[in-house]
Amino acid sequence: RPRALSGIQPTASSFHLGNYLGAIRQYVAMQETHDAFYMVVDLHAITVPQDPATLRANTRLAAAQLLAAGLDPERCTLFVQSHVPEHAQLGWLMNCITGFGEASRMTQFKDKSARHGADSATVGLFTYPILQVADILLYQADAVPVGEDQRQHIELTRDLAERFNGRFGATFNLPAAHIVREVAKIYDLQDPTAKMSKSAATAKGLVNLLDEPKASAKKFRSAVTDTDTVIRYDEKEKPGISNLLRIHSALTGTGIAELEEQYAGKGYGALKTDLAEIFVAWVTPFRERTQEYLGDPETLDSVLAEGAEKARAVAAETLALAYDRIGFLPAK
Ligand code: ATP
Ligand code: MG
């Protein structure tokens, strides 16, 4: 089986609909086709300020949501990044073969440092894509399920893997991004040109999975669209409607063309109201399952402990190979 690897940050008390459609749904599907490793990336979370108690709670919350979404510890390896020290260790090696200019070209750093204030951006935020390279290469991953915003980081991963292999001999597998076009970028409901994001500008445009479903329904009903009345998929002219159609299609499995037909002659209100209902029907049992997993932290923690043990077995082997290739004296 090919190997899949991906990670998600515990930077908020809830995942959002973009995380679910763009990434988590693919995690669930790939359990069936891949030897799959998924992690809650707490090392990445601290690239921006975190309150320790909140970070700990959000890490459990993240794991509970991943299980509620359908990850099955019998069919995949689910763990917390900091439980596997090899991530930080290989991360250092990768830092040492990355050019400063190369790292400076990562657009996420530019976006995020602008958002947090260029002066308060940390060196960790700057090098986080390089840690992500290590995350992926440690598992010799073939496929990395992510949203569109991560494409550049997967390119960097391939570049650095090739560079390391070229300098020191075959060590790392070259991974490919697994990006599902239709859901690769879910947009903010209030600003359909901006990515829906944990650190969104407007709370009104962000659909959090663990929010009160009624509040989310209202966000769908007040989604920003355009002044036209025709429900038609057109990313350029009708980004708001196109975003709603894509979400509808992803949640119901109905093709976009079929939806256009279904809503012919109907107003935007009908689409928004239907979508609100569809989302509530999906999210209600998801929230219940999350609460069940959270209600039993001992089981949750032991799932993560078993996952970390499985992950470490793979990670340690790759790190040992990389240490040897780069010329470190073996510790006896
Ligand atoms: P932040 O804004 O703090 O980076 P985030 O919302 O991007 O948070 P991450 O934990 O960084 O969340 O991303 C987890 C996964 O979700 C990644 O694979 C990312 O590409 C994907 N993702 C995030 N936002 C969206 C979105 N709006 N549409 C599709 N996929 C998304
Ligand atoms: Mg992100």
C-alpha cells in the first residue's frame, strides 16, 4: 500500500468546514487505500502564541474531532507530533539544507507574518514549512492530502528530498500532494475571495464544526453573494454562489450541473436555506460523536499513545538513515 501522511493544527477550539472538506474527508477516505499516518501538529501550533492550558485542551479536541470525522485507529495511525521527537530532529537537518531565499519565498509566511505583525512573527513561523518537510519525509510518504494553500510546501518537500538524496545518497521518497480540486479551497462566507481559515478576519464567515449548529445555519443564510439572481457556477463573476454550490455538492454528493438545474428559477435564499439545513443535519451527529470521545479522555490518550508508538517505529528508522547519510558518528 502507498503511504499517506498529513497533519492538522490544534490552533483553535474547533476545526472549520474548510479543514473538513479540504483535508479531513480525504484522510478518512485514504484509510482504505493507503497506509495512513495522521497527526495533530502541536509543534506547528506554537509558531504563533499559544496559552499552554488551551493548547493542551485543543490538542485533545483536535484528536476527538478527527475520530468523530471517521478516523479509525484500527485502520490508520493517529498521533500527536510532539510525541514523536524525530520530527524536530529531522527538522533541523532540513533547516540546514534550505536556502534562506528559498524559505523566504513561502507565501504562507508572508501572509501570516503580515497578519500577526511582521515584527512579532517568530523564526519558528518562518521555518515551519521546513519542519513540515521533515514531517512528510520521516514517513517516506507517497501522498499528502492537503488543501490548495499547502501546495507550495509540498513542492518544497520534493525539492529538499531531491537535494538531500542528490548530496548524500537515496534516503527519502518523493511525495506528491493529494489535492481534490473541487474542495481544495473553501472560501469565507463573508469574503468569498479569502480562504476560510482558523484565523479568519470575520467570525461571521467562518463555519466552525463545533459551534452551535443554529449559529452556523445563520451564517449560511447570511452568506455574501452578488446582486444577480441566477444560481450558476462561475468562480470569477459569482464567487459567493460558486462557493455555496461547491459546499452543497461536497456535502450531498450532487454534481454542480445538477444543482444548477435543481435551483433554476429559484432565488439565492432557497440555496442558502437548503445548505443551512444540509450542514446542520451533517454536523449534529458529528458534534455528538466529538463529545463522546472527549468524555473519555483516558481512551483518547491511549489511542494517541499507541499511535505515537507506531509512528515512532517508522520515524526512528528514517531518522537513523538520514543521520548516517549526513555523516553523524553513531551513538554507541
Ligand atoms: P491557519 O489559518 O491557522 O493556518 P487553517 O484553517 O489553515 O489554519 P490548518 O491546520 O493550517 O488550518 O490546515 C489543516 C488542513 O486544512 C490543511 O491541509 C489545509 O490545507 C486545509 N485547509 C485549511 N483551510 C482550508 C480551506 N479553506 N479549504 C480547503 N482546505 C483547507
Ligand atoms: Mg493553515
